Amino acid sequence: TNNMVRKTSQKQKKVNLHYEIDCSIPVKDGIMEPASFEKFLKEKIKVNGKAGVLGDSVTVARNNTNITVDSTVPMSKRYLKYLTKKFLKKHNLRDYIRVVASNKKTYELKYFVIQDDEDDIEA
């Protein structure tokens, strides 16, 4: 059985994935530190079931308020959304910020729009 496991891992397709997470809105307001988010992703992204061992297959880079994740191993964009939410939860920002896909390769961190029109009418 050990040989079979080895064969499947070598058959993995070579892919070049490029994802971006735009954190400009919360960073501009000073409630989020892009460097700590970058560090968080480097520690938490799993490659072959191991967290923190990115090797050459995954690179996490920061360009001002944009975090870019490049991967040569299959990785879903959804996985980055999951990790982003985990980070926001850790910093108690989950109630204020949502993760929205702005295009096929990019997530954007935006504030929830709280509509309190009803309250204004009653007051």
C-alpha cells in the first residue's frame, strides 16, 4: 500500500494558481495589520496535510495591502476564504468584515453594510 500512496502524489497535476486578497479597506482604517495576516497564512496554509510547511509549492507575498498567494499544488480559492475568516475571527473582526469575491482570482475584505432605515422612521 505504501507504493500506491507514493504514486498518486507524483501524479498530481502541476498547476500555477494565483490568488489575491485585498485588505485595503480594514488596513486603511487601522483595524487590521497586513503583515500579521501574511504571517498567519504562511503558518496555516496546509500542503499535503501539513500546516506551516509551504516549501517551494506555495508562496505568500504582501504588496502593501494586497496579499498574494501563488501555488503550484492544487488549492481552492474557497480554502483561502476559510483561512481569512479564521483570521478575522481570531482578531474579533468577524462581526464587522466580510470576505467577498471581487473577481475570479480575488477576494476583498469589506464592511458589512448595516441598514437601520427602520429605526430612523420610528424615531
